Amino acid sequence: MLKKNGTPIPENDMWIAATCKKLNVPLLTQDKHFESEKLRTLIS
């Protein structure tokens, strides 16, 4: 879906995001592409 919208996310980042969602923990990142996901993010 993200690739179709023109905002592909690298596979490694998808695994990180999936792990955070599964564990229900926020993601601390500097990658702006995580802002559009339904994740609790802490952007530094």
C-alpha cells in the first residue's frame, strides 16, 4: 500500500515497525516515513 502511494519503506524498517506494534511500544526514530504509520512514535 505504501509503495503504491509513492512512499515505500525499507523491509528492515517494516520489521521494526511490526515488532513495535506487536509489543505495543513506541518507536524512537529519526526516520520521517514512520510518521504516516499508525504507530506511537517518538521522533527525535
